[in-house]
Amino acid sequence: MRNKRHLLLSAVWLLGLMVSACEPGAGSLAGPVGEQSVPLTTPTVDWYTVYFTDPQTTSTQEDPPLSGPALALVEALGRAQRTLDVAVYELDLDAVGSALIAAHQRGVQVRVVTDTDYLTEAALVEAMAAGIPVVGDAREPFMHHKFAVIDGSEVWTGSMNYTFNDAYRNNNVLIHIRSVRLAENYAAEFEQLFTRQAFEQAGRPPNPTLTLSGALVENAFSPDGGVADRILDVLRTARSSVHVMAFAFTRTDFGDVLLERSQAGVTIQAVFERRQVASGSDAVYNLFSAAGIPARLDGNPYNLHTKAIIVDESIVVFGSFNFSRNAEERNNENVLIVHDAELAALFEAEFARVWAQAAP
């Protein structure tokens, strides 16, 4: 029933509009500018739109309608005109699979990279049967990305896999960024994986730092792309507050820096995924608890899957990158570090919601 419902809904929502967009600092481009028909959890600004899942509502529904981040993503896929490159750890949302097939059938070049462990998901099997090329990583570490590059001008990324659980049961963030230069970074990473099938080393983004409407955006990839060092640098700059939402937080070097900042008077608060702590990934949680740093276990009966750190209400670190050694040294991951108080305010509101639901 769920599959049929989503297939029907995807057919309806794939009737997207093609409008024009302009990236700050670039010339006019053909592409989407917003999702006015999509119910948004946050307002659209000139270069990004942020979507947070709403598991408090949708996780209790046996057959939730296509909505929220999943709906926004499906509509965007429906607007693709030329190219559509997707790198995603797991894909089982029928609406997304149908959108990829529909794009392929209307002449869009569609390509997919995924983790080999999930090549047998029905949505991917159907995509391959329709003629869409799909590459698996064929190795033990995770191809853990969750991003799409559309027409070389926009990027969709964040913590949300294209799955029923991540869209409707887990806490996640999905961001839509309209930028040719950022799209070049993700396109280069995609080519590293799809064309060269070089999964053991992250590609070098052509634009590791860029400015969008006055906001500094840093972009990095792993494995061994220097992501952890850059996050540590950002944590050391904290002067007033650090708020953490973490699915996996096992890096004690991150924990030690945050402990030092707490001792210097910085307010630290963190919400950890309950199952991860219960399974033994509890070193940082225990460190914080012993030091009197407010640390809570998430209140979602499913998963807190977000991976985000907000520093001084002005910098946001987020992406597919868990705060773990594997994310830095083994997995294919991406992270954005955005210096923008408006974006930080949106993440702060989400943190407040997750914090309120969590248990001390």
C-alpha cells in the first residue's frame, strides 16, 4: 500500500515548473529558484532553503503522504533538464526512484552512486532496469554521502538518506543550495566515485571556500580530506555557545576541545542518539556527563540522525559526516561549514525542539 501510494503521489508532484535562478556573484542561470508549492519548515532565502523532518508527526502515520524534505526533493528531481547525479548511501523511497526514472525517460542524464550493501533495494533495482547506470563502492567502508547535483547549478545535501525511515521517522536535515561553484565541488566528488571509482581518497573540491551573499561557505570531503581538523579549528573559536545534535559522536578529540571551551565559560549542550550511547559509543557522552556539561539522550523512538554543530549562533557544521574516526578515515562523506547567522538561527530552532524532546 505504501509503495503504491508513493508512486501515485510522485507522478502528481513530478509536474514541476522550470523557472530562472541567479546565483549571487554569478551570471543568470537556467534552473530552479524555489519550491513555492512545497510546504517549507523554514523560509527560502536567495541561495538556500532548509528542510527538517518532522518525525513527531509522520512517524506515527502508517502511510504518511509525500511531504516535507522528501516532497521538496522529488519536485526538484522533476525539474531537472540536463543532468542529475545522485550519491546516496541508501535509497528505498519509491517516489525518489520514480522521479529518477521519469527524468531518465525525458532525456536527462541520470547517474547514481551508492553503497554496495544497498544495491538490491527495489527502487534501485527498478532504476537499473530502466537503464540508469548505478555504481556501488564494492568495499567495506561506507559510501555514506547523501547528495544530488542537478543541472550543474544546485546541490541537495544533508543527513537524510533517501529512505522511508530517514524521511518520516528519523530527525534529519536536508538543504537545497543554489550555487554553480558549490555544485562544481559536488560534481567533482561524484566523478571521483562514479567515473574513476576511487573511493579510498576524497577528491579535492575546486572551490573549498566560497562566498554566497556575503556568507563564507567551507566545503570538504572524506576520507582523509582534512574534515576533522577543520571542525576542530571551528570548535576552538567558540566564545559563547556550542550546540550539538549527533547520531554518532565518538571522537574524543572533539569532546576534549568542547570540555576545554566549557571550562573557559562557553555554554555547551549536546543531544546524543540514545541507541548509539546504549550500544557502547558512549565515551564523549560520559565525558560530558562527568564534567557537568548538559548532555541529553534524544527523545525520538526512532533515530536522531542529524549531524550538526552550531557555534556561537553564527556558524553551522553539518552534512553526512558523523563525528567519528570512520567518517574521517574510511567513509565517503561531505561536510559544509557555513558562517551565517540566519542559517544558524534555523538550526538553533531545530536544536531547541530536539533538546526539549530529549531526556536528561
